[in-house]
Amino acid sequence: MSILSNRLPTIRQLQCFVAVAEELNFRRAAERLHMSQPPLSRQVRSLETLLGVRLIERDTHRVALTPTGKHFVDEAHRLLVGLDNAVASLRDGAVQQQNIRLGLTSVMDFSQFTALDALLSEPLFTHGIHLERAYSKRLVERVLASQVDLAIVGVFTNASPALKSQKIGEDRMMVALPASHTAAGKERIDLQDIANTPLFWFPRVDNPTFYDRCEALFDQVGFSAPRKPEPQEHVDLLARIAAGEGMGFLPSSMKAASRTGVVYRAFTENIERRLSMDIHLIWRANEQNDAVLDVVNRLLATADAQALTPFIPSSP
């Protein structure tokens, strides 16, 4: 098999497999890799599918390596150590370490966008890149002020000739309801189903473009639910929804953050389409740093090749 074959495992697949093989516990392995268990399991299953063999036996009681897995873990570990040594050698020999600042909007769960998440988790890609999370409006300001080199933001209207932008995907909005809500049994929610439920809502200053789009839709359909200030922390928002204090409108990718007492429901197709949140990559129009432009091209190529499609919530 050629070393350039697309049938070779990825570094992330090998890392996930080795972590599970060493811990024999998916939860602890996920913690070591700073990721959640579902994407870890997907990486291991993808590796087994690619190789056409079973590497790990798992059931509700135990996790164990198959004989093939015991043999392959040594080879995988050797490959990762060799790669780590090669990267360390490059770092040691570099005259100057490039430090690129990449902003990520804090209102999305990037793990739900598989291709993008894989790239952002790739050590050879992220080496020398500092990741910063903030609201989209703040990231736009920081890119313009040269405090961040490029950023992935939601619902962006480029009114500045100083910025370049490219849409790379979209994330559909969903509603987070108390599990006891009368509309919780529906598969899709119309705004009239929740018209009397208090809505935890963000201030316009956080994202004027998306705020105005939502308010225009609300006015058009006569939706005037009582408003409450949206908590800054996502965990606090979910806790208050679970307590029956109100509801929240969230990007569908955030469904990964489950909470007892909270159910996520898709909107009706018409509402969902109009509340879709575009995802944009932005960078400075006069950017001259080749390293920054290379990161821009890598991110755009990932979006083009694997189409960052909307994450569609399913009913639990």
C-alpha cells in the first residue's frame, strides 16, 4: 500500500485507539484526549472499518483488546512516538515559532461538524495555533483590531472592506424546552406552540445581524413570548430551563450538551429555514502572513471537500 493512500489511518484515529487500549475505559480515554465519548467511539469504529478487523471488544461490563488489537497497539504507539519525535525535531530546529490566533464562536459545538472538528483536533494542524472562544461580534472586533488573525463566526454580515469572509456551513436553530412542557411531545415545534413560554434571549449588542433577523420573523408571525435575559454560561441556561423557568433557542449543534429535564426539538421546516445560522470564516483583507493564509486555505478546503452540512437534531 502506498504511503499516500487514502486507506491509511489518520493520526486522530490512532490516538483514540491507543488511549482506549491503555485505559480500557472509554470515559477515561476521552478525558485524556479532551473530547467527549461519542466522537471517540466513532474514531475507533472508523479505524476498525478502515482496517477491516476488530481491535476492541466492548459491552456494558468491560472493554478489552482483541488479539489483533494487542498486536496493533504496539505498532500504533511506535508510529505516534516516531511522529512526535519528528515534530519535536522540527520545533527545536525552528528559528522562530509561528503563533497564529484562531477565534471560534462560543455558541457552537464544533464536535458536531466532523470534518472541521477533525482538522481542529489534528496536532500537525494546530501546532502553533492559539484557539480563542468568544461571541461572534467580539471575534469580528478582534480580527479587525489585529488581536486575532482569523475566526469562525456565526451569522456574519461583512460591512467592512477590511475583512474577507467565506460561508463554510450552517447550523439550524432548535428550541430547548423543559421536559414537562406541553409541546415537548411534538416532533417539530411551531412558534405558536410556545408563544406563552418565557424565552431566555440574548441582547442585540451580542449579534445585531442575527437578532434583527429573528425579531423580524417574530414580528411577522406575531410571536411575542415573554423575554428573560439569557445566562452567560450555557450550563446555567440549561439548569434554568430544566427548572421550568423558560426556554432557549440554540444552534442544533449544541444538542450534544444534554441535561436531565431538558428536551431539544426542531422547529417546523419554515421556521427552521429562516432561523438557520450561517457559519463564516473571516480574515483581514490585507493579510500578508503566509502562515495565516495557509490556515485560511486549509479551513476552506475542508469545508469544500466535506461540506459542513447542518446538524439536524433528532428526537430522543
